[in-house]
Amino acid sequence: MTDTERPTFESRRKFLVGTGALGAAALAGCIGENGGGSGGSDTETEEGGSGLSGDVTVTGSSTVYPVSVAMAEEFEKENEEVDISVDSTGSGGGFENHFCPGNSDINGASRPITEEEEENCGENDVDPREFQIASDALTVVVNTESDIESITFDELAQIWEPDGAETWSDVRDDWPDEKLELYGPASTSGTFDWFTENVVGEAGSHRDDYEPTEDDNKIIEGVEGSENAMGYLGYSYYQENSDRVKAVNVAEEDVSNAVKPNLENAKSGDYPMARPLFIYPAAESIQEKDQVYEFLKYYIEQSETDIVSEIGYVPANADLRDQNLDELDEIRNE
């Protein structure tokens, strides 16, 4: 792939600054015991209850997953009769296998829904609505013993494009003449899609001879286990495991301008791999299920708080929060 085929500095910069950025910390397990997106609601509970009951099913992005888990845990403390199931399926896997078929109420996504996914949802009478709830600093990681400190988009593309570099020295002469060992998200992941399109430079143009997984912890394990390994994943998983792997500073063009991945640099827009994070609820669930509407209201209200930053992402600002709340009420009353 030539440099001219990759997104320009200006086009990426406008996108990144326009969408903002944030990161997250890894949590494990599902919330609640019951799955399925068909649970109704019951507003009659024992005295002292919140008046809500029923199921909420959340699928999708492994990057958004820890935020949804944290929101579900906090919401259930005040709404004990609401059972929220959260499953990490990957953005695309969640849309294709759960949300668009009508089996989940909300799908997390680390990139915008595609036109094909919208069509798939429409064929099943599912109406997805978009809410940006945070931002992430997508992070490139190497082994703690590696001498690699900084890298450019072009060098990342040389590594991750189809028929890409075989050894580190294929990319930069003074890097080790050792075979690359690569770990990354599966093709059903929104992180995979975002990285491929924005860094490698073309949707779908990603090498397939690497270790793909929907479990970001396996990326950490793989990179930790080999001095010649590299991977990429959401910032929260790096932050949670910063003693096990090393983050690489990233530059779009000039390596001397490489920026460290952290929440401050993501929020300012200085970090070039900052990206927005979304949840996509079904309009029908908002309108027909009180427990889904109230959970989403809580989720959006708390998206501007320390719940998000403590996980490792940049929270939404007050304007975005208020815009999302207004849109939620509009959907509820349609």
C-alpha cells in the first residue's frame, strides 16, 4: 500500500478532534444471571424498591465492555429487581449475532455502526440509535524488554498490512533482526476495524497471519510472553496491565513528534489514535421497556463522571451528556 492510499494527516486530525477521546480499565464477568433481550418490565415492587424490574441485555465491544459492566453494577445497587447481562462479543459480533437479530437491547461499539449493519438491523425491525459515551486512546504495546519506544502510522502500516513486514528490521534498520510476533483483536472487533481503516489506511486491509482474539487479556499475555511481540488494544486494558507490557508512543508522520498514550493526551486530541466509543440501544427497547430507558438514562448521566475516568477512558463532556439525554427522551416519546 502506498502512502497516498492512506488517510491524510488532516483528514484524521479533523476526525479525531471532532470526536474527542478516552480509555478504560478491564473488568471481568457478566452482570446478572439472565440473558435475552425480550424481558419486559414490572413497575410494582416491594415497598422501598425503585419500581423497576426486568432484564437488560448488553452486548458488543470489548473496549466498551468495562464501562457497561461498571454502569450495570452501580445501577443494580439501586434497582435490585433489574437484571443486567453484559457480554463482550466484539462490536461487529454483537451487531451481527445479537443486537440486529433482536436478542439484545444495547450494543457497545468502538467504531460507528456500518451501513451494512444498519440494513441488517432494519431487516429485523431493529432501529439502532447512536450515543457517544466516552473516548479511548487505542494503544500499541510491546514487551517490557523491548527497545521499541516510538512508531509512526506508516511503520505500523508496514507491520499490519497484508503481506506486511516479517522482522522488526524490515521496518527500521536499527530494530532487531527478529521475527515479529503479532497479537490483536479479531476481525469482528471494532478496534480491528478502527485500526485497519485509520492506521493501516483501508477498511479490510489487515494481515491475517497474527493471533486474533476477542479477549484483550490474551493480547496482554501474548505480548508479555515474547520480547519480539507487538499488539494493540484499548487503553484501559493497557492501564490495568502497565506492569506487564510497555506502551509505544505514536506519531502520525514524524517520529520525533510521537505522543504518549494517556487520557490527558487523548482528551486534548494530541494523541493520534484517540477514538470515540459508543453504545447503540434499540429504539424499541427504549420505548417499550422502562428498565432499559432508566438504565440508559443513568448510563448517559454517569458518562461524564469519574466512573468512566477511573476505568481508563475520557468521560463525555457536559454538552454531550445533555445532548444525549435530550435525544433519549425524544426517542422515548416518538
